[in-house]
Amino acid sequence: MAELKILFATSEVAPLIKTGGLADVSGALPVALRAMGIDVRVLVPGYNQVIAQLVNYQVVATFADLPGFPFAHLLSGTMANGMPLLVLDCPSLYQREGGPYQNTQGHDWADNALRFGMLSKVAAELGSSTSPLAWHPDLVHCNDWQTALTPAYLHFSPGAVPSIVSIHNLAFQGNFPPETVQQLHLPPSCYGIDGVEFYGNMSFLKAGLFYADHITTVSPNYAKEIQQEELGFGMQGLLTSRSGHLTGILNGIDTDEWNPMTDPHLVRPYSSANMSGKAADKEALQSSMGLNLEPDTPLLGVVSRFTDQKGLDLLLEIAPRLSKLPVQLAMLGSGDAQMQKAARDLSHLFPGKIGAVIGFSEALSHQIEAGADMFVMPSRFEPCGLNQMYSQRYGTPPIVHATGGLVDSVVDCTAATLKDGTASGFMFDGMTAENLYAAIQRAVGLYHDTEKWEVLRKNCMAKDFSWQNSAEAYRAVYLQVLGR
């Protein structure tokens, strides 16, 4: 019999449905937990893409009389990798053209409170004595605002199991008008400062942070940052009051998908023992991005959303100066229209030195991680971040702002850290273009010291970013919450 039974409630899970890092965690962490002998079932909405990819599914429950919610079936099936899946099949809420949260025009669905209120309600039903399933979890693990109402429903449910809520990005809170409390059939008493009320609105995320037995977030440093005003987004007071029940656990990465020795997207695979393939990958990247074929010119890589959070405005601002260093710049991403235009304009102004592809390409993202000499990630805030881990695995030292998970996963290169074998990238404090430029200059300076650069690359590639460490930390939290 499994040591623990966990219901993992999420609004997206890779590779079935993905808009960001939440899907990556939901796709990988449960797999790592199951490998440790924990019986995890993932609960996810029945979007078209999810049901289309579900294997061997059957109806295991019907929800016909949940007050305020439409009729729905619960399907049980598996993902292609064998992960057991519980799918909330409610066509009126989830089977639509568009994404999980927004329509085809990029506007939030008007009924998102109902859509994710129902997901939270069903998660709570499965974690209470009224569950229609024979399988009963010991604990419900919720993720981000979309399932963060679950702990509130559990609080008012008979025979409820404990819950934890994981914050993947505190900036997204699921805030709705106060009448939503009544629409979602929560008791009126929960609408207060000690409950779901948040600056005159009803907040899904606040509900989770208040009612959950424990809170986790996706890096130790981010757990500290969200207790401060700058990155607390109004929740810092509550988070500080609950700091004894708050744990930061650094995400892992899929080390099979991100492996320079076996990566099918690369022209030539390589390893830390034999780096010769990296030069071939650099040449292929220069060629595909329209850059001059200059093997000795350091090539900076970027794979990012073009948003204020990611700090790409600073990089775009200093790009003309970088072209004089000399360095090359290869950018892949999309987002803010002005930033996209600026990236395109730079590639026309500095042909052969700056290349930009607007959009997303899985293959090109791998090719940039492998072909670049350094990876630039100047995020203003970054709960965890994954690209800085991919970069290190590919022997591409990242240049990062000292924030969030970047602090927990990159060790700044200094004489001391090079000597003790921990250096794995370049970090700058203070979010200014000048500071970013200085960090890039520092990286370029070391790049030309071949011996030290090789040491730095090998340090990067020796680091373990697998999910196993993270899964062990989550298991410890589960056992702590359950008092075992």
C-alpha cells in the first residue's frame, strides 16, 4: 500500500495543456512523487486538448447537485506516461475554443470564477467524507489561484483532509467581485479579512493562503521576497503572519528532455567530457539566426516572454552598445508589441550581430540553450525560473538579476567561487541597464580566458536540477502537515 495518497489539483498539466511553468511542475512533480512510492492522482479540467489525449478513461462519478454549479462527470484515465488523471468533464465550462483562461481574442473568460470555483469545489469534495470515490486522498495539494479556493471549501466540509497550496506566481490572484462568494456557495462568514476578502474583492489566492494547512512556493528566496512589500502584491502581511507554515522548494527540470547528450533538436550532441559538439551547435544557431559565422565572438542567447517582468526592456536598451563589445545576440520570444518591434528593429539595424525570432519554437529554444555561449535572463522578479537551469545543464552560463529562484540556482562567478568549484553564472544586483551591461562585460571578459571558461562550463553541467530533490522536499512537507 502506498505510504501517502495525494490529490494534486491544477488548472494545467504538460504536455496535455500548457500556458507556463505551472504546467511543467504539474507534469513533472507528480511523476517524481510516484517514483518515490506516493500514490498521486492529478485533477485537471476537461479542456478539449485534455480529453483528446486521455487514455483508457471511464466515468467514475457524477456531480449533479453541487449548489450553483452545472452538471459534470468525473473521468478517470491516464496520461501517455501512465500518470493517473482525474478529469472534470463539464463541457459548458471547459470545452471552448481558446485557452484555459482566455478566449481567442486574449480576454479573460467572463465566467472564470465559476470555472475554477467548480474545479476547487470538486477537489474539496474528493478530499471530504462526501467523496463519491473509493480512493480517498490523505491530503489535497492545490496550485495557484485556480485551485486555491479548495482549502476554503475543505474548511467548511465534513471529514475534510488537510491541504497545501503552492504559489507559482503571486502576481496572479484570481480576484473577483464580492458577490462571487454567494455565487460559489461559500458561507457569507468567510468574506472578511480573516477569510477570502481582499481589498474589497473576493480572492481565490487569499482563500488558499488563509485556509490551507501549509503554503509552498517555488524557491526558498521567493518565499522570503513575497513577505516584503515590493513582491508581496498586497499579500505580504498574511504571508508574514503564516511564515511558520511557508516553505520555499526550488522547482526541478525534466533532465531527459533537457539533456545535451541526447537532445534531438541539436545538430551535434555533446557532454561535459566532450564539448566539441557545442561549437557545431553554435555555428548552426548563427546560421539559422542570420548571424555572422564567427566562432570566437561570444553569443548571447535569450528565450523569454517579452514582458516587463522579464526585464527584456533593459537588454533591448543596451543592445546597440553590446554590438560594439563585440558580442552577438540571438533572441526568441513574444509578448509586448513595442518590445517585439524593438527586437525586430535591432536585427535590421545590426544585421549579422543581432538576430530575433518573434514567436515560440520548442526546437529553437533548445538550439539557443546549446548554441549560445551565455544566456541572458534579467528578470525583475522570478518565482523560480527554468531557463537558467536549462542553460547550466547545457554549459551556457546564465547572466541573471539577483531575484527569486535565480538566487537559489545560480552562483555568481568570482575568483573565490571559481576556485571552490561553485561558480555557475553571472549575477547583478540593482535593476538598471548599466548593471546588466556590467555583468555582460564581466562574462565576456572571462569568456576570453579559455581555461577559466572551461572550468565554469563544467561547474554548470555538474549541477543536479532533477525533480528528485524537490519531490523529497514536498514529501517532507506532506508528512509534516499530516503529523507523521
